[in-house]
Amino acid sequence: MFTNDSQKQAKDKLIILSLINHFNLPLTNEQIIELVMGNDLIDYFALQHYLSELLETSMIQYTESVDGNFYSITEMGKVSIEFFADRINAETQSKIKSIIESRKRSYVMETAVVANYTKKREDEYEVCLSIQENQSSIIDLSVNVISEKHAEDICKKWKSQAQFLYGDILTLLTTD
């Protein structure tokens, strides 16, 4: 059977999988570190080692994108959680649920609303705005502006009011 050390490793990996799975959205390495270490679940070095092992065994996947680098759970990871869920005690499961409830909304907003800009040439900036839901794009909008100040202002407004602006854009496009 399992030794105490291998039982702890299996439990720690299941905790990581559970956090990623229950958030139901890709998480950055920094977010995972904050969730796990900020709640005294696993130490930093063990966490990084387990993330590598989970990647190697295809329990999670790592995606690099313009918006950042993210971990997400695979089907194999979900099956493992279902099969071995009883290895996480009720107290730890309750702690995981509490962590998710307290942080999910802010992580969803951080991940779902994207606003950035790039300098195209002197006095021309391209502003790229989007809203993502369940890893699918709801809206992608690119506009060119004449100053970095305009680009920054547009990004700031999009970050704080995207849901309202999206509704306004749809209304403008669908009404006669």
C-alpha cells in the first residue's frame, strides 16, 4: 500500500487538482501559489514539484498566451479527483471550498476582462479589448488611437466597466 510520504504527496496533488478544477477557469502560477501557500496547504517547493509532476502525467495542462500563462485541469485530472476524492479529509475539503468562495469572483474578473495596448508607430497605438467566458471570447475589439494616454484611459475604463460597455455595444449594433 502507500507509505505516509506517498499518501501526503497524493493528497497534496489532489488538493492542487481540486483547486484548479473547482475554480473552473485557468489559473496562473502566481494565483495557485497565493491560494495554496496563503492558506498553508503546501510549501512552495513541493507545490512547484507537484505542478511539474501533474503536467508530466497530463493531469493538468499549461497554456501560454498573450494574456499570460495558465494551468487548467484535463479530463484525466477530473477523473482522478472523482476517483480519489475520499483521500482529502472533510476539514481540508471545507477549507478548499472556503478558499474558492472567497477568491473565485476576483479571479474570474481578472481572467475574463482583458485590456492592453501596443505602440504601432509614432503617435499610433492599438488597443485590444476582450471579454472571455469559459475560455471562449464573447467580444474582441481593436481600436487605433493617437496617444498613449488615450490607450491607457480606454484600457482602464474597459477593465472597470466592460460588462456595461459590452451591453451598450450590443444595443447599438442590434437596434434600428
